[in-house]
Amino acid sequence: MSDVRFTHIGGPTVLIEFGGWRLLTDPTFDPPGRTYAFGWGTSSRKLAGPALPMAKLGPLDAVLLTHDHHGDNLDEAGRLLLAIAPATITTSSGARRLGGAARGLKPGQSMRLEAPGRPAIEITATPCRHGPPLSRPITGEVIGFALTWPNQLHGPLWITGDTVYHRALRRAAAAIQPGTVLLHLGGVGFPRTGPLRYTMTARQAVRLCEAITPHTILPVHYEGWQHFRQDRDGIERDLRRAPKQIRSCFRWLPTGSTEHLQL
């Protein structure tokens, strides 16, 4: 059993601390106000800044970067952080673009983080589809991460990454049987593409979680940007129609606060 600290800095950016390790997901530290282009005529404005400035973040052991090519997952300040991080684990194509200490994984591939006096962490890349069917050539390569270490109480920690619900995701989740899920939500959409969604809605998340029944679900990446179509209120409205077993798993991480969980 591990005492794990989660500090939600904003958007997809979470500091995860346990057993002497300090891991950061998708670093985004730019101030609000800028509009970022995502390609093919889509863009979004950042509405909220980080709850913790990068200067106060402290040393890191690794960055878990679901993808490098969208500004809401890696912005300019985040790129500066990668330059000094000991390791960055990301997609294969992202590692080629970033170079340096970046290591790329394809879905299903694994690597280990090891250090004296700390539990070894097995990191396995999980599949993402960042949009509707056949959108991958447009939206690019994205992965999630399943983290396993000795004596976990409920099962692996899974970071879903930016993805919609799809068969490969469900199969991967069933194989992992995660105990805790950092769940990217928000139902991203753009005026140019109408009703199409590029990340999970709460209804999709319920379908996913019904198949795996995790112990704890931590929603992230549903606020702070113009392109989100479902905020916390919208998520909670849909959750009211979900089975009680699923509703009871959800635990919110207020930005700027640190939550302790036993994993």
C-alpha cells in the first residue's frame, strides 16, 4: 500500500508523489489569455493559469507526456520544463520531435523507472483516439499511461490521456484493471467540427468505468480552456443518472490542493 499525493496544477497537469518519486503529467504553465492553434482550422483560448507556478514545482524525476503537439497538454513554459527534466516519456513520434531525454512508447509497450531505495515503477502506454473514427491522421498520436509498482492496494494507476471512448481503450482498461484513474474529460469540441467530440464526455466515462469498476476516479482536464463543452456542472448532471457504484468512485481534485490517497 502506498500513500500517493496528487496536486492538480490545472488542466491535465498533475504532480504525483509517492515512495520518493515525483512525476508530472502534461506540463502546462503558460498564463491565461493566449489562443493556441490545434490545426485544421481549430483553436482554443486558455482561460485559467496554473495553480502552482513552475518556479515552485521543485525537482522532478520524470514527465509523463500524453502528446506534445497540442498547447493544452504541452505549452511553451512546459517545453522549458522538459529541457531540465531527467526523463520525458511520451509517444514515439513525440520523442522524435522532442529529442533529448524523451523516450517514446507505443500502446502496449512498457518501460521501468528505477532508483535506489524507491519502488520500481512499470509504465505501460495505453491507446488513445483523440477524436472520432479515422481522425488519428488529423489529431495525431496520443497515449495514456498505466503505472504499476509493488504492493498497490487496489490496482494500477491509469492516466487515460486525451481520448474518446472506443474499443481499444475498453480492452486496454479491462486488461489493466486500474484501481485509480486520472480521467481526462471535458468533451472537447470546436465550432468548425460541429457535434464531433475529441475527448470523453461523462456519459462515455460511465460506459468505460462500468466495464472496469475502479476504486477511485479523479477527473482532470475539463476546465480552463475555451474548447471544453462539458464542465464540472455538466459532468455532475450526467453522473446523477449513472449507477451509484460509479458515482461513488468520483473524487474531485480542486486545482492548487493536494489530495492523499492510499493506492
